[in-house]
Amino acid sequence: MLQLDLLEIFKPLLWVLPVILLIGVAKSPWFKGIIGEALVKLVAKMRLPADTYFLSDKLVADDYLSKVLITS
């Protein structure tokens, strides 16, 4: 009987748990990184000339830079 009463008392507050979880994910560095990268890509796509610049997910290193990094 006591467990049922406790459930009835806390039932209106069950919406708080998903909100706390959502806030925790939104404040995490992982989520901020994902959002930040998406915003940078969006702004770059909108403001940079498409005939000169293109977006790529791969890192492209210059031959000179890779030689300097390897020999150092």
C-alpha cells in the first residue's frame, strides 16, 4: 500500500527525468562538439564561394607538411 502511494505522489514528476537527461546530454562536450562542427560547416557552405572551396570529412595534408611532421 505504501509503494502505491509513493508512486502516485511521484507520478506527476516523471517528466522531470527525461528533461534532466536531455539537459545533461546538451551540456556534454560531445554534444557541443557535434553542434559546433555542424554550425561551422553550415556557415562555411553559405559564405564561402563554392567554386573555390569544398567541404570534406577527410583530412588532406600537403606533402611538404607531412614530410616535416614525419622527420621531426
